[in-house]
Amino acid sequence: MTRAASGRAWAVYRKELIDALRDRRTLATVLLSSVFLGPLLLVALSGLYATLEEGAERREVVVSGIEHAPALRNYIERQGVVILAAAPDHEQQLRESRLRDAVVVVPPGFERELALGEAPVLEVVTDSANRHADASVARVQRLLYGFARERAGLALALRGVAGALLEPVQVAERDLAGARSRAMRFTGMLPFFVILAVLYGALTAALDTTAGERERGSLEPLLTNPATPMAIVLGKWGAVATVAALISLLSSLSFVPAQWLLRSDALQAMFQYGTRELVAFGLALLPLAAAVSAALMAVAIRCRSVKEAQASAAVVVLVLSLVPLLSQLGSGAAEPWHLWMPGLAQNQIMARALQGEPLSVRQWLVPPAVCALLTVLCLRFVARHLREAAVRP
Amino acid sequence: MIVADGLSKRFRTARGGFVQAVERVGFVAPDGRITGLLGANGAGKTTTLRMVAGLIEPDTGRVTVDEVDVAAQPRAALARMGVLGDARGLYPRLTARENVVYYGELQGMARGAAHARADALARMLDMAHLLDRRTEGFSQGERMKTALARALVHDPPNVVLDEPTNGLDVLATRALRDALRWLATPEGGSKCIVFSTHVMQEVERLCDNVLVVARGSVVAQGTVEELLARTGRGDFEEAFVDLAFATERREGAAS
């Protein structure tokens, strides 16, 4: 590009940036919706995680009809667990999520049937739509199986049989996931929100500099200046990409203060967001901001009005935001082709950074190269269609 | 000086057919003179001026601006032209000055020079009080003045204006007329001014040379007096109707 052309591209860049930054209302909306949504979600998730943690650790069990089972009461109390009597309408309470614990229902005649070896049934009542109660089922079942095992052990011991016969095999669980990988169940959605922030950061500016300029009737006079279409397009794209990059940077930075607000100690220990993660987020998002800005401009340049462009851009937004979600619905494993898909690749890089896992050279190089290629293709498309868009027959 | 020679342009219609918008239009607009393209709506004035400004490529013919070929060297030609086109959208979040200076920079001017020129143009167009206001909410007249200042920022020797008085009130029209007249004088830079209109009064009061455009072609040209003499009319509107719609009238009379 010649010096004159780069001077003109710079003039367009400066003007478009001033124009975009003066659109205060839109900027405020984008900042509120995109930049604060991720951290808010993180804090809300940590609240949920804290209550689940609390539920898992609680030494309480809700029982209906404990008076029918003195042996069970004895066992539970020996475990240091407090028995709470269930309200008569506990089923209703569970359905309405007013009760946050599964309820053990002891039938009348339990003790007699137990003594006779008739295997009485202990019901654990829950509502799978009640997340807290459902989470407590495993804890309650462990307690009840403990009781059953103790009873069986005692019965066998009376007959002179070793209790170990009941357990010919021991099952042990070994979780390979590191603490931070486990936290991904909760923090896995964060990259998705940051990508959304980039999209919405670029959207308004991209549409305003193309379809908006066309709708205002300022594109035709703009082309009566001796600036090449490519110089104009580069200036415009630079401004849009700067806005998108700023929003993505703010969005990435916002997780630093958000982690101080985490309510769950365990999650706080597992979710580490420091300089390393920030750099990884930045390196993933900058090429994406560039490509998304160019793609949105390419979509909008063919549209006669901002309204029409919004409808077309919605498709881009939908695809980019749905693709990472679709990958989560699958096995969750990172496939090699994910790296070639803008959006999905960045999602993968940020997820790995959050898990504290290192990135390969391929992971560092392929996504920016794809974004660069997409940017060049889209900008050439916009430059080629600029004149046609400007002149309304 | 702007010279158009044998310009033709046809557009494809939505139904797949073609419409001939301009056919073999030619004219010479010398420096220091005001040349008017007079025609009814849809006569082909805007398409002709868009071809002059290099916004549309003609199917045939060529345009030169101070002997620079618009098709071959569009940037050099545009640097010698100030264009106030059919669309004159401003940037509502920028001030009038910022709108003008932006175009100055795109014309390759230094920022300081563009600011100085914006001040000078504001004095000339009586818009100094508007200069540092955002253009959002400007009246039609204020918008036109800003757009004209924007087109003139690089002090071009040639000025092309498409229906510049559209939507203007009497005072704004008079102010524009005075500005154009001054620009054609040696003090104003002896600029070559080409403008299109469908308003007879403007042509009568302003033009040194008139081209009557009808159905995409130039059907007559000359000074107002010459056109009156040619039609034998005392009223210019009557003369225009005779010249522009003569064929339809003849066909109507024949049937």
C-alpha cells in the first residue's frame, strides 16, 4: 500500500473509531450485556456450587417414620448424623423445591420385617427436577447401604462366617481429572460468553460502517474521494476490530475481579485465572475479533439497511455461538478439525488454558492462520462490493 | 474543464430486461462557467453525473476532467473534482467541522490545512455558528451547507452538483446560488461548475450554458436566450416543455 493510501486508511480508521466510541448508548449496552454477563454467571455458578458442596457435606438426613425403625435410628446416630423428621407434605415440598434433601420413608412394621429377614423396603424419595434434593440422594443411599452392610455383617458373624465374603471384589475409583479440570464442569461456559462478547462488540460497529453508511446515504459521497476502496475498507475494518478487541480484552479482564467474589472455597481453589490465562484468552480472541469484524462487514455490505443487515448478521452470530455448544453436546473431546473452525478453536484454546493444560504449536498457529485467511477474503469481498453498494440505481 | 463524450448507460431491470438510462450524452463544461443539466425526474441527469464522478462506469463514451481520463485515472480525476451527489449523508455523531476535515484528509490534505479550509468555507457559506455542532438534528439547509463545504474542502477546480437545491427553502436556495455564482468568478477560483436541476428558475438565474436532457439524451443546448429564441417562446418553462417533450407531443398529435 502506498503512503498516500495508508494515510487515507488511517483517516478512515480514526473517524470510524471516534464515531463508534461516541455511540455511548450502544457501547454501554454491549459492555453491560457482554462484559459483565460472564463474571456474573461465574459468581452465580459458584453460589450453586457452594450450596451443593454444603449439601454433600451435611450430616443430616430427613426421615419419615423413623419411629418404625429403632435399629436404623441407632445406626444413623452412631454415624454422627442428625435425623430430621420429614413433614407430612414432604412430597409436595420436594416437587416445589422447598425441601432440599431427599426423604427416607420407613414403612410401618419395618423393624419386625427386618428381624424376620423379609428385606423390607426403604424408599428414598426425591424429585429429579429438584437439583439440590437429587444431589443429596447419593449421600443418603451411602448411609442406608452402610446400615444394610452392617446388618448383613452381623448376621453372618452370628453364623461364624467372615464378613469379607460379602465383598469378594473391592471397587475403588480414581479420578484422573486435575482439580482445574473438575472445575470445568462449572467454568466450561466462560469461553462461550467471551466469544459472545467479541461478537456483540463487533456487531454494531460492523453494521454501522457498512449497511449504516449505505442507509444514511454517506457511502456514495465517501467514494467521490480519491481513496481506493481497499484503503477505505481497511480503515473501517481496523476500527471495528479495535472495538471488538477492546470489548474482548475487557471481557477477559473481568474474570480477574470475578474470581475474588467466588463463594465456593473449592471452586476458588480450582478456578485460577491469572496472567497466563489472560494472555491465552487474549491470543485466542484477537484473531477472532479481526475475523469476526471482517465477516460481519462482508455480510452487511450487501444489505440496504441496518435492519436487513441485522437479520443477516444474526445467522453469523448464531453459527459462531452455537458451534461451541454443539461440541459440548458431543463427547466433549477436542477433535483435530475443531482447530480449523473459528469460534470452536478459540473455545478449545480458552478451555485448555482454564484447565491449566499446555497448548501445542498447532493449537497456537492454526486458529490465527484461519482467522487471517478469513479476514483477507472478507475484506477483499467488501472492497469489491463497496461501489456497487454505494450507488443506488 | 469537464468534457463528456458519447456517454451511454443501460441498467438491468428486476424482470431481466434492460432500461437505457443515458444515451450518447456529450457536453463541454468550461472553467469559470456554470453548466446546467435541466430535465424532468428520471431523464438521466443523476446517472450522467455519477458517470462524471466515476461512481458508475459508462457502457460507452468517456469523461475527462482537466484532461484527466476518469476511467483510466479515477483518483487523479476525483482529486480535481468536488462532488455533491444525489446522496449527501453526513455523519450525525461528528460535528460539521469533523465531517469537512475528514473529507479533507481523504483528499490527502494535512489536518491543519483541512481545519483552516473548514473555517474559510464556513465564512463563505455563512455557517461558522454551525461548525462545531454535531450534525444530528441539522435542518435541510444546514445539511446542504455542510455537504457543500465537504465537497469543496480541497478547493477543487471542478464542482459537480446533483440537484443541490432539493429540499431547501428560499433563503438557503439564494445562499447556495450566491455561493455558486461566486465560485465561477475569478475571485472564487474560476471553477468549472456542472449542476443538475429540474427547477427552471435556477437555470434562468444561474446557468451560462444549459443542456436540456430528456429520455437519457441531450435534446438541446445553449444559453437561456438561445433556447428561448430557438423555440420562439418568451417563457423559459414553455421553451423547456417544447424542447423536452416535443417528441411525445408530436406522437400524441399524430395518433
